[in-house]
Amino acid sequence: MKQTLLKIGKAALVLLEALALGGAVAFAIQWIILGDAQAALDWCLGALPPFCLTAVFYGGGALLLGLLTGRLWVGALASSAVGVTLALVSYFKLAINGTPLEAEDFGMIGQLNQVMGVAGDLKVPGRGWAAVGMLVLVVLFLFLLGKMLTLGSGRTRFVLATAVVSLGLALVIGPGGPALGRAFSVNTQDRMMSAISYRDYGLTVGLWRDMCLLAGREPEGYGPEYMQQVVQRLDELLGASGTAEPAGEQPNVIFILSESFYDMTRLPGLTLSGDPAENFHRLSGEGISGRFYSSYLGYGTGYIEQSIFTGLTGKDLKPGTNISFRDDGDYSLLDSVATSFQAAGYETEMLHAYNNSLYNRTVTYPKIGFNRLLFSREIQELDLNIQGSPYAGGYYLSDHVFTQALLNRLDAANEEGKRAFLFGISMENHQPFDPEKFGYVCQLEVSSDQLSEENLAITRVMLEGLTRADQALGELTDALREWEEPTVVVFFGDHRPNLFMTDGGTVYSHLGLCESNDCSRWSIEQVADLYSTDYLIWANDAALLKQPAGTKQDTGLTALGPAVLDAANMPRTRYWAMQERLSKALLVNTDLYCVTAQGVPYWNESDAALSDEDRELMNLRSAIVYDTYYGQRYATSAMNRPVGS
């Protein structure tokens, strides 16, 4: 009896040790992320249920490895390493673009070196080393204590490890996951932006919540008859808006994603010696322009591209899904914007001013309708008559060289008797915005009472990058004025740069546009402002425009694709007719926010001022997305045909 009680006591002590280790790891993670030990302690005490759940996760992992190895300190060391690594990766991601680590980012693990390469120098903060030191002491304590305690015989450890694995699987997947979440006061039903989820639940529970709990929900009554009714109802609602053969000439289209481009003159508190968007402003008077509402700030270029071309956002997919790293076959299920041009006999090409290492483009772009991909190396092999180095501001092709490449490929396609659809991704204005990026050269001067000289030096780099992007736009359109073939240019900035200042704030917080870098604390108006850039649709023949020259009309992530199809008079499939109709209601709709066609932002579409027909169309679209990517694809082929077919 005494021996039995002793064994039970040892087992209980080992369990407490594991949970204590888990609590230490949970505290260390918050210490690294929040930047202050007192702030971390306040969070742990104020969010006790998710803190305890985090401790269970890391303590359970340590216990499992301890049982497998016979040494609890080994499991403690591994759990500590995992927690610290996740926290530091999230810290570095915040330093790069102002957003925490998200579940979808795990799709980019294989490209970590390239991501770090474009981010500049990153160093572990002092609090990171302090947190590591604390965990080292905890592991050392367990190592010394382990001399007095054993975890049982090999057979006993195996049985216990099997039990831990079984219990863990039951609690983190299937119906056990939501039950565990509810037990620890975690919302397992509603989607929310990562910054809010991590603020309330911490990094680890937030990641677990996204990857294991929330999932695409099957529509009630789902089946072949249900989806047939969905298609029929879509045809009724779309009607004439789904015309299969739009009238009008089909021009060349040059579709340009200008990295981090936006109208810097909209920033308050800056005095500029000139207009960095001089050409953009002039061309806006000749075309259609306005705000472009994006889904990211400071990063996410590849995700934005996918959303524009496929009409999907992360909100349409299961949480944690990386939109650029899905199953290869997913990208060909529904026609993309580029597929329409390809089917119409266009030469469809993507040009990128950097290499092919990021966002899985070499896999996804051929599947969404591009005949040819040209990256930096292939562009330099074109006959461009480059004078001097083709690079500017680091290892990206200059926007000047990139413009020459676009004109070269346009000429090649037209010489073959084809129309061209060229999607270009410029990079000269990409981060890092180090003061020496352009050799301390800035064509315009900037001053501000709210920025120190060191911060002005960083701002000048952004100013110079934007100025060069604008000059390249002017160079392109000047050449196209002399072009014989009708050509439309669609030009937009994918996101604003998250321009960090020397104290860790951003140019936006320093200029009073927001109080801090934590977007979970912003107002909806601040989100809509800072998540917006600018766009332009211009043509070398004003008759090609669908609106009077000088029209101001906002657009967004889910509205720009239909606008490109409309600009080129492309036939619409049922899917894109639906997307075009919905773009008249919502310009962007993400887990963070949405904006109506009237330019009014809301936190979610449930609160937005939408008509009953708009909401019905959104429900029908949700059924189509579920059927295509998670269901039996009863209606997928019908969505790739014209309305009424």
C-alpha cells in the first residue's frame, strides 16, 4: 500500500512539474510578444483560462517526450524550444510587416530563408534572451530534480505515453477540440482576425484555434439537388448581368501590381517639395481611379494576387489555409481572371522583378491561366538594351527596366498577331526601407515636425521608391500613347508599406493616423484607411473606358478582378458574373473588415448595409465555394459556363 501511494505521489509530482513547465513556457511566450514581464504576467492573470490551456499544451508535450525518453527535462527542453521559436518567429514577423504569426504562414516555412533575405537584418530582442534564460533555469531545475524521481519502467512509460497521445488526439481534433475550447473559454465558432484572437487567447491557442477548430461548414440540405437549385437561383438573380459575350473591342491589358504603391500626399504632417505621384494624378484625370481596399498592410503580396485572380479570400477557406499553397488541383477548379484571357486567345504572361522563390508562383500561375512566367533572370535575357545595372535599391529590378520588359513582351505578342494580357509585379519599392537603400538619394525633399531626422531618413526611402514607381507609370503610358494597338493599363498598389520608425512605431502612428501598431485596437475607420492604397484604369484610347475620364470610383480586393474583365470586354462565366454582381455590394470582405461599394467600412458583412438580394447572393456564393473546395463539386463545371447555359 505504501509503495502504491508513493508511486501515485511521484506520478502526481511529475504531472505538476510538467504543468509548471507549461506555465513557464506560456509566460515566456507572452513576455517575448508583449515586450515586458509585467505585461506578460498581467495577461496570464487576466486571461487565466487560455493561459492554463497553453500550459496544458506545452506541459502535455513535455510529459509525452519525458515518458518516451525517461527524462522529463528532455521533454521540457523540447517544449521550451518550440514555444520560444514560435514567439520569436511571431516577433520577427511583426518587425517585418506589423502582423503576428498566423496559421497560413506555415505554408511559407520552406521559403523562410528568402523571406528573411528580403526583410533585412533581424536580431533577437533582449527580452527574448531573458525569456530563454528563465526557461533554461526551469529545465535545469527539472534536470536536477529528475535525479530523485523516475517516470517508471519502459513498459509503464510506453503505456502512459500511449494514453497521453490518445487523450491529446481526442481533445484537439474532432468533437473533442471544440469541447476543450469551450471548457477554457475559447470561442470556437466565430471567425476573427488573428491580432484579436492572439490578444484574447495568446499565440499558441490562437494558432490551435485556427488550425483545429474552425472549419468550412456544409450547407444545410447539401447534395446534388441542392446545388442544382443554387445554380438555378443564381441564373435568376444574375439575369442580364451575366451576358456571355460583352460587346466591344478586346484590347491589350497590362495589369500592374506596383509594390507598396499609394498616394503619399494623403499622409498628414508631411511637407513635400514636389508630388511623388505626379503621373498618377495626371493620368487619373484621363482614366478611372480611386482607393483600392486591400486585405493586408505591409506584406501579403502573393495572397493579394491570388484573391484578385481567383475571387477568393482567406475568409472563404478553412482558417489556417495558405491561399498560395493549397492542393495544386484547387487552382484549376474555377476559372480565374487570367483563364478568361487565355481562353480568348490572348498571350498571358506574368512578369516579376524578383526571383521565383516566393508564394509558390511557379506552381499556381500556370494553373490559373498564364502561358509564360518571367522572373528577374528571364527578364534580363530579353533584348532591353539595359544601360548599367538593372537593379535599384537592392536586388530587385528597377521599375524603369521592368517597364521596358512590359513593352517588350507587349510588342512581341502584337507582332505575332495576338492580344497580350500581361500581369507585372514591380519590386523597386519593396522593403527593407533602410536609409542607404537608394544611396541616400531622394529626388524630393520631405520635412515634418512629428518625425526625427533618423525617421525622416527612413521616410525619404519610401518617398523615393514611390516617386520611381510613379515615374515608371508615366514612362509606360507615354510609350503607349504612340502604340497602334488598343491597350488598357490597370495599375494598383497591393498594400501600404508598414514603414517602421527607429522606436518601433510606424510612420502612421507617428503622424497620428493610429495610436500604435496593434491593429486590433484601431477603429474601423483607421483600418479602412491604412488598409487602402490607390488604383488607376487608363487606356490609350479614351473610348475603351467604361466610365467618363476622371471618374472617381473606389474598388477593392474582390472588385478589381471583375473590373479587369469589364475593361477588356471579356466574356463572363457564371462564377465571374456572380463575382461581378457581388462587387457592386462589397469591395472587400475579410476576417478583419469589409467595405461596401459606397465606401463605408464595417467589421463584418453581418453589420454592413446590404440588401436582401446581396445577402442571398453571398449565401449562394458560400455554397458554391464549399461545393468546389470541400464538397463533391456538383456545380463546379456549371460555374465555369455562362449564365443560363
